[in-house]
Amino acid sequence: MRTSVHTYDDDEYNPREQGVYVGHFEMDSATAYQEARDITGASVHPVPKYAHQTLYYTSGGRWVLRTSSQREGSQLRTEYIDAADAKAWLRRNQDDDVIEERFGQEPEEVGPRLGGRPAIGPKWEVRLDAEVRRRVAEYGQGRPRADVLRDLIVAGLAASTQA
């Protein structure tokens, strides 16, 4: 069965909003994950009372979230979501086996690093060709690359202001 997918003006579930068509998927070839419910029968996901969700993984590898409500006059909401939102949905649903199947095994522990060197400033990324990387490594003589690059940048800036 072909199912339409829409985008919506707001991030919050509005049972009367129609949405704008952005695509479709074949529900029969998608894998469905039903929401978990608490002891009262309510969804464990942040949806209004009487609303329920089903997450689909399509044959094309996309995630689709379908939200429905038992309230009269409400519209079915079907939208694409990214992998991070799908993973968060599955985590709230306590579907650890599905997370491992779709996203790979998670580390045993995740959290902020405690200890180590304090941050000096915001992170910058740069791409260097092989020859420049070789020269930086040679210049650094085994010192940490970040320290060597900082020293080279400071020295280069100092030389350019003296010229």
C-alpha cells in the first residue's frame, strides 16, 4: 500500500493540520515498530493524549513517523524523520535490539570525558595534503599534532606581522 509523506509547519503534533506532500513509501515493504505504552495505555512518546505513533523503516532506508489520534476530526500525520530522531524514538521505546540492528552496537558507556586537557578554544578542522602532513609530523618530532600546529600558526602569524 502506497502511503503519502508530508511536511508540516510546526514541530508539534497538530491533529487538524494537513501538511504538504513530499513523497511516499510502500508500507507493505517497510518494517513497522509499534510504540511502547505505559501502564495506563498512553504512549511513552511526547504526543498529546489519545495520540499514538508507529515508526517505519522503508525499503529505501528512510525513517517515517506516523502519528494518529483517536480524537474526532484529527488527521493522520506521516512525516520523514532523520536517523538521529529515529534512534531517539527507538531509545524511548526501549527497542535496544532494533537500535543495534539498524545503527550498530552502541558503546557500553557514553558521557562527557572527565579529566584530560582543558579546552583551549573552539575546535577548528582543516584538510592538509600528504606532503604538508608529513612535514608537520617531521617538524613535531613526536609531539602532539595539535600542539605542533598551534606553534606553527603562532610562529607564522608572528613572522607575518614583523614583515
